[in-house]
Amino acid sequence: MAKILILIGAHLCTAPRPQKEADALANAGHDVVVRGFWFNPEMVKRDRLLIINKKWKFKPIIDFQPTHHLKNWSVRLQGRLAKEKFQRFGIFSPALLGYGTKLMLKAARQARADLIIVHSEAGLWVGKQLLDEGFRVGVDFEDWFSEDLSLSARAIRPIAKLKALEQFLARECTYCLTTSHAMAEALAATYQVPKPTVIYNTFPWSERAQIDRQKRDNRHNPSLPSIHWFSQTIGPGRGLETLFQALPHLTTPVEIHLRGHYPESSRQWLEPQLSSQWRDRIFIHPTVPNAELLSRIAEHDIGLALEVPYCLNKQFTTSNKLFQYLQAGLAVIATDTAGQREIFSQQPAIGQLIPSNHPEALTQALNNFLQNPEKLIAAKAAALQAAKDKFHWESQIETLLRVTERAIH
């Protein structure tokens, strides 16, 4: 079997797709190592928990935790200087794409793997160098990196370089994956390359057996329907503005549970948008370890996937949260992006699609479920059945292994 290296740009616990990829490849008998970066002590603990009893290994390329700050100050300085040179003079440096990009390349060279799979922006540059040196490289466009973020953020990014790297890897890599047919078709048309293989961001059906059945989200009134939304950070640009505008028009009592990092800046943004009557019905929860997330989502009734298509990446990808809601058995209300529409076209009974940034449509969709409990029950059952029958990770593994075998031979 092959020696396979998977390169990610951050913590393992923030990268569910590479985790599942590593599981599938290691279970098939391959020797798999994942390498990324450590920044946050709490996430390091989660990373360590994730690799217990795994058939594959995770090794940080650099440990940026505060206790190692002096050791890595030069890498951080290189990143700051790279940004300044690009903003002033338009000069590209690999450090623009992430901390430790050149060290990622060094680690990949030393691994001497039969296949090196890249997932991040830095990985695009590393992959290009490795291909030029004769290594076998795979790429997973779990995001369309050059078409991500807002216009203001994109103004200080090396977009032209990212596009050139994406086109090169999409053309040269036999192992070339992405998250939806909508994304695959857009990449193929834009770069005039073969259509990437689609691997949905689904989750293992087997994880259903690990739901702890506990009620840790402290629902104030368990008899009320509960709406759940989550992201890495609670803040603007994620569809919550639409939710807050819809709340005053709901005709049925309901609880709202938001999960994510909630810094002081987010609190100052969120609280002024809420009327006094809603403040005691909105609950804020911190992020939880990956192994616990499904259990917490399953405590609720309706999952919101209110993605805002302000860039092509948001338009074409299918959000992780949509598949996790299905796995948890929640009815789903999702914005009508091309990626999410792709899933609803196959399983329309799982919930309701609505236009993005449309509070009236969200109000109508929520009232439809809240006023008709039988519709909510039916949508929850359809969501769970869709996860069991079609949208589970086990159904993606055969395709993943087939692409892998083609790449290493």
C-alpha cells in the first residue's frame, strides 16, 4: 500500500474533511500522515483527542502556541513582511498564503510520500513546487480559494497567483476533488480543465450510535421548538442578520440556539439587533469538540444554513452544517445557493430553500414549520432518512479510494 501525506493549513479539529479522508485511506491499508499547524492550546487538546485510536498520525509542522512564541517569531515576521511587500509593491511571496508555507514544502519533501494531498492556500503553492520536482500530488478544492472572502478582503490577496496555482493543479493532478457538482462544473468551465471528482462533505452514519442523548444545551423550555445555527464564529456576514430581522414576525414561541466563538466584538454587534422580548430566548453556546457536536445538534428541531453568496465559493460549495443537520435529524432551512440547491433537488422533503438575505422568506419558512408540527416532524424524519440512505460518508469512500488508486499507479 501507499505512503500518503495530507497537508492542511491549521488545526486538525478545524479540518473535518481531511480527517475523514485520512480515516478512509488508512482503513484501506495506506500509511497516512496528516500535517498542519498548532496555534491555540484548547484546540491542541481537541487535536490530541481526535487522533486517539486512529490508524493514521497527525504531526504539527510548526507549533505556534504562546509557549513557543520566541521559537517561531521569525516565521511570523516573514508573514508580516510578505503582506507589506505585496500591498506596497505587488510582490508575491509564499508567506502570503499562510504561516510556514516554505516549512510545509520542506516537510513534504522529507516525507517522500507516494501521494501528497493539499487542502489549503499554502498547499496550492507547495503542490506546484512538488509537481515540478516530480512528486505525485493531489488537490482537494474544499474551497475555491481565489473566489473566497469579501471584495474588500480580496483586494489585499494575491488573487492572480491563486488562480494560476488552482488552474495548474486542477489540470495536472489526477487526484482532484471538490465539494459539489456545482463547484466542479464551475472550476472546469473557468479553468478549462477536467471536471474534479465530487466528494460531498457528509459525515459517517455510524456516528449516530455515539449520540449521548444528554441535554447539555440547557433549553429553557424543552416543550418549545428549538432552532439551531452554528459556525466557527458568531458574527456578521453569516446570515444571522436575516434571522434577527425575521424573529419579530414569528407567530409561535421558539428558542434560538447559536453556537460558535463569541468574542466581545461579536456581542457588541449582536445585542443591539435584538428586541428585549427576544433576549431571553436566544442562547449562546461555545464550540464543542468534534465528537460532541452531533449530540448537541440533535437536541434541536430546525437547523439554519443561511449561507450568504457574497462570493463564488459561498455560491457553489455545500456547507458542512447542512449535512450535519441531516445526520442529526433536523429539518433544514437553507439559502438557495447553487451548492445547497443541489442537495435539495435530490431530497426536497428535508426542509425548505429560501432566497438569501430575505427576512420575509425566512419568517414564512419558520412559521410554516412552527405552526404545523406535523410538517416539522415529517421534515425531520426526511432529513434523517436522507442521511441514512444517501448523504453519509460511507457512500463517498468508494469514489475516494478509486481516485486514490488512479493517482498512485
